[in-house]
Amino acid sequence: MPYIAIGSRQHELRAGENTLGSDGSDIVIPAMPRGTQAIVVLGPRGATLRRTGTVRVSLDGQEVSAAPLAVPHGAKIAIGSAKMVYGDERLAGGTDFVTSISDDSASVDSSTPATPGARTGGRIVGLVDQHTYTIPDDGLSIGRDPGCDVVLGIPGVSRRHADIVPGSLGYLIKDSSMNGIYVNGARVSQARWLGVGDVIRIGTEEFRFEADVDRSTPGAAQLGATGFVASLPPRPAAPSPHTPLPSLRMEDGALAMLELMNGGALRGRRVAITKSLVRVGRGPHNDVVVPDESVSGLHATLERRADEWFILDASSRNGTFVRAERIEKETKLQGPTVLQFGNVQVMFIPRRNP
């Protein structure tokens, strides 16, 4: 049964219109100006919300007008200063909670992440919609229950499926589900520490974990160093598709390489790519950090699927170019390829299959 939860109280919704406002409304909201302020309509295709009064109404942070908006399971609704959650018992499921896991539990995977994160700046980013969820100091809950911070009303997800919490070694993900969670394709045995760039799969949804890089341990690879920005030309011409290719010598364990092409004294500097999913950008949370002002915080993503590589621009300000052509959608990379992130030109060199 669909409902609106205000605090600890749930108000069941009936088919058709359900009014929210002061006395006389179907759902009475304390300290609300006189009259109905919003209406939730429950129909065969789900619920919609529209504003009918003078008080500001928002749905997951988006302002609601007189035009109805679809209300998903777990949506956060605000009417004035009153906050509430829309839920549907049919989507919330009935899975039980399991015993919580502490940071020092023997069941925590003790392996060190490839790129450890600090205890600050934690967030997960949806790989499909790119929506970012910040991890608060008291942790981030994920599940079907509308009270979770990240609500996933999809098959295979438990009421409270997982939690991500800051701990002694960065951020810990804890499994409290029936069907499990996966990090970088491997099922988690109750809990494990997350590394920057790890991909988390819950049900059919995937998220990338990001955090401030722990500088006390080896962190993100950097193309640049002190003086790198100053050594770049202010705005190079688009790279020529006929630029001579560099040597194809590949470092041990690397899936691909990036070689800097316009860094002055740093020209020719290389970074080994050892992951199948790599983010490139100016921000320190990226796998490959390019500290140039023309490069966006998150600029582009490189992804290896089977034996093929693809690049996707992350809505960067100055664009991503493949062989001198600015890309607007995912693009397949065919062998060694000239790429440009903002002002920065690099040669992408994939490992050749044996």
C-alpha cells in the first residue's frame, strides 16, 4: 500500500486524489497555512504530486508547480519546512535486517584497496544517471526502504541492503542483504574497505565510489607535476589525426597507457592504466589527475569492455576530443589514439592482445 510518512507516522494513500495541508485535508501537516497545499494522485501507473497552494513544495530537491510530477518510491517531499517520504510497501519488500558489523570485526576483508581513500569527501556516483550521493559522517544507507538515503526500488534489493560508513581506514561498505553486494565484480563477504574508483553493484544498479585521496599511501596517478600547468600552451590547436605514434612499449601489468603530448619538459611522460574503469579529471579523486585549469573536475571516463576501450565525456566545460573531433557521446577507441582533455593532449595506447 502506498503511503506518506511524516516522522514516525505513516499515512496510507487511497486511489485517486489525496490532499495535504491544514485541518480538513486528507493528510494534516502541522503548522501549515490554511487550505490544501499539495495533492498526491494515486493512479494505475503510480503516484504524482502537484502544488495547489502558496507554500513551496519540492520533490527530491526539485521545485513542484501546478504541473504534476511522478513520485518514485523513496522520494523525499518537502512542503514548507515539513519533510516527508513517499513509499510503497509493495516495493519496500519484507527482508529482515541482519546484525550490524563494526570496523574491527573479523569478517571485514582486510585487503588494502588499490587507491585508498581518506575519511573525507566520500560519495557514490551512479554510473548511468551520474547522480551523486554524499556520504555523511553517520554513514549512507542503501536499500528498498524509503527511509534509506539511497532508495533502490528494484528486484533483488533488500529493505536495508548496505551501509557505507567512515572508519579507521577510510570508508567501509557493509552488507546487510540477502542477495549480496559486489565491488569490482567480486561479492563482498559482509564488509570491506573501499578504494577510490571502486565500482559497487547492488541489484542491477552500479555506483562508483569516490573520496579524497589518502596521500599517506600511493594514490591517483598524475600526468603533471609542479610547473605542468605553466608549461602548457594557452590553447593548442586540435591534435592532428596524423600525429606520429609513440613507442608502444607497455609497462608490466598495464591495460593501456596515456602519454602526455604537450607538456613542455614533461612531454612524453606516461601513466599506466591498470583498471577497466578510469576517470580522468582535475579533481584529486580521479584515477588519472590532470592538474590543468582547462580540465574539468571530472572530465571524461575511459572504460574497457572485453578487449575494447570506450571514452565518454563527462559534460566537461572545454570538451573531449578523439582524433581532433569533439565527442558528444560514448566513442570506441580503435588502437593508439590522440585524445584531448581541454588544453591537454595525450596519446592513448592500449595493450595489444596476444
